[in-house]
Amino acid sequence: MVSGSPNRSNAVPLDGATVSGTVYVFTRQPENPTRVRFFGDTTDLSGSPWHSESIAPYDFAGGSVDSANGYPSWGFYGGGAHKISAVFDLPNGETRVATASFSVSG
């Protein structure tokens, strides 16, 4: 999900979106994960994540319950096509992966 506001209001799916300016990227949690690891622009989901969160809500750039930290869209290595993957570590030891592909304008 992506929002133009730190309170995550009016969020839309990140997958297929075109973003610009400061964005607030977060994910909805399936099955109460113990941790969510975020990876940007990589297919190697075994290395060090860009960011990791263990307490909901799960924000790409961190934050608090009331406010997500913004991330400048140009931080995604400039304009063009990019992706973010969220790896959900579940209490039973399983993992789930959600990947969103999006574009950065400018």
C-alpha cells in the first residue's frame, strides 16, 4: 500500500502505481507475522533487508502506530520501474512474500 500522508489515509495498492514526491509505503499484515522484512529492487530475499519491523503497522521506512516515516520516491534510485518485496515471517515458521512493482516519475 502507498499513501501520500503519514497517517496512511487514502492508501492505494502500490503494485502498478506511479509515485512521486514523498511516499508512505506500508503493508497489511497477514496472519499476525512476528516480523516483516522489506527488500527494495532485489530478487535476493535472503540477504540483509532494507528495513525490518516486528510491531504493526509495518512501514517500509519505519514509523509509529499513528505516523509512518516518509520516503522520498527519488530514493528508489531515480525514475523508472522498481519493486518492493515484503517477507512475512509467521509464528509457525513459515514465510509469505508479497511483491509490488511500481514506477517513480521524474
